[in-house]
Amino acid sequence: MDTVSLLKCLSSADSPSGYEDEALKVIEENIKPYVDSVRKHKMNALIAVKNGQNGKKLGIFAHADEIGFVVAKLEERGFLRVEPIGGIDPKVVISQRIKIFTKQGVATGVVGFLPPHLQKDDQKDKVPDYNDIYVDVSCSPLSEAVSVGDICVIEGRCASLGDRFSGKALDNRASCAALILAASKLEIIKNRADVYFIFSSQEEIAGPGAVSVAYELGLDEAIVVDVTHGNEHVPQMPPIKISEGPVLAVGPVINREFYKALCDVAKRHGVRTQIEPTPGRSHTDTDEVQLTRSGIKTALVSIPLMYMHTPVELVDPRDVEETARLLALASTVNL
């Protein structure tokens, strides 16, 4: 399976939180050949199962949703206002093309901005917020079809940049790709536990997607796969580097026994990993999954990524592949 082609397909799917259907369709098409069953969950998650041997249940989670917008207000002369779904810095939205999903099809808009020649002195230094942002749909053939409540995304384009790959929604489609690749590796690596590959919903709005599935399945262990900030140095933390392999979180929300088991299996098989201290909440589905029912032994594995929550997120496909290798090997661990 070609990793770059898979990333491109996943990145190109438009699926904001609560509207994950397009991404889930791509995921199902790609993972179905490698698992024993696939089903849709009522919380708009996809669950793909690879049967094991010892009766235990290992859940591997990656959220399938992305950041986006909702049309909040229609203005005069073909302009509209939007509010973000998830954490989108308004500075990122300026001068972008926007896709609006109407009942009659996809309308296209642009977020224009007053050119510097026409800005007054007090405007030049102002940081825009969503009160300053208008989407112009006046030239779209479907401008009259736009309604309050329609869902929108920034129009993103994929690009290979040397050994790296850039596109929108790689948070968290890079992790979705890693799960699909891990499932393909279980054709060779024999998993002991039943492995549930769970592509969950609504993570970007801290929604109930992952925890609902975890509760229903009654998992013994769980690995949450997400992205983390690579090559963007946080002074009090060790640097996380793109192209240096998957990142293992360590801290209070991570089960210590499971963390050590992942470190050991990675070392035995030559999977290069990095460590990320997580002193409190991880701000991923890990925080909720570990609390499900009477508690689930949970670990967090992250893929290094740059330019998070922008249309040009960037990863190294080799990090995605090594993450997949670690996940497949994790299915052989006995806790």
C-alpha cells in the first residue's frame, strides 16, 4: 500500500466534526481487505475488527473528523459569516477559499481582506477575529442555496515536499492512515488480542465519539493515536522532531505498564521512538477513554506534525509507517 497515495485520499475527504461520512467511506474502502469485519457505530464511528487468539480486546483509536466551520449568518450582497468547528485561528482563514456544503451541492466562497493600500493606520496592526471575517459567495452559482447551518471547510490541496507530505486534515488522517497500514501488517504479524481499529468522531470539539465506542466494547487495553507538534520547540519540553519516529506519551493519564510494554516491543524490533512528557490532560481522546467503565489501560502514540490546524499540515510518511509498525507489534503484547 502506497502511504503517500493513502494520505492524499484521506486528506482530500471533507469531514468536519459530526460530519465524518466522507472520510469514513475512504477508510472503509482501504481497511476492509485486511480485517474480519467492519461496522458503523451510531456515534458516526467506524469499527474494523481483526480477530485474535487470547480473547482480550485491544482498541486502537484515531479520530476521523477535522476542523471546519458552520454558516452562522447570511449578510447582504452575497456575504456570509461563519463560526469555527474546533480550534481554528482566524488569522489562518484570511485569503482562503471556502467550500460550503449546501442542500443543492458545494458552493465556493473566498475570505477576502482589505488590501494594505486601502487599510487605515488603526487597521494595519489589528489582529482579525471572526467578527472581522466575511465569506464572499457572490460569484458562486449556488450562492442562493447557502443556508444558516451549512457546514464548511477550507479548500486544501495536497503536495509532496521532498520526503514530506502536506495537506489539510492530517490531524488526524495521518493517524487514520497508520491504523490502515497497521491492519495490513497483521496479515504477517499474528495479533494475540482481538484488535478493534476505531475511527472515531467529534474529537475536535471534545465530543463523545471515542468514549462511546470504548464503553460499548468493554476494552481491556486501548491505544489512542493522534498527532503532536513536531519541529516547533516548546521551551520547557524536549524537542519532538519530524522524521524521528512515533512519539510515546508518558504521564499521569498514561498507563505505566502499557507504556513500558510499548517501549520494550519498540526496542526489540528496532522501531525508533520519541518521548513526550504529558504532565496532565493530553487534550486527546486518551483523557476520556482511560476513564471508561471501571478504567482501561490506555497509551497515547503520536505522529509528529507541523502547522497544526492549518490547511498545510505537514508530516513525514515514514513516521506514519513506523507508527503503523509499532501499532501492529503492540497487538502481540501480553499485559
